[in-house]
Amino acid sequence: MSRAAERSPAVVEILEQPISELAGLREVDPPANLVARVMTRLSEPRLPSLWQWLRHPFCIEIRLSPLALIGLALLLTAAFVLVGATLR
């Protein structure tokens, strides 16, 4: 048998009713200055510090077609050959 079945009906009814002292705590309004302060902070986010800004990751995306990649490789090869020929 479960524990709920062992209890008398009077005990079950008392346990299922909300506690009146605690139920009154639900109806507390927050102070107006607290609400205004929180809403101001939410509407105007802080600027990050220099350290936070420097640590923020960023993404660089380079899109190259295969033809552009071949052209870049040929250009770099020619540059290295030219620099190597002038150093002799």
C-alpha cells in the first residue's frame, strides 16, 4: 500500500490546502525604483571594456573559387622566383 492510502482523509485534505501565511506572500508588489532600475539596465546594455572587446572572438571568411586559388598560387610562385633571382 502507498503512504497516501494509509493516511486518513482529514490529513490528506490538510496537506493539499495551501498555507495561508505563504499564500499572502504572492501578492507583494516590487518597489517602483527597483523595477525602473532593472528595466533601464535591460534596455541600455553596457559597452564592453577594452579587455572584453579584445577577447571577443570574430570570424573571417575568405571565399575563393578554384580559378582564383590557382591564380593566387601562380602569382606567389612568380613573386618567389623574382625575389630569388634578385638575391643572387
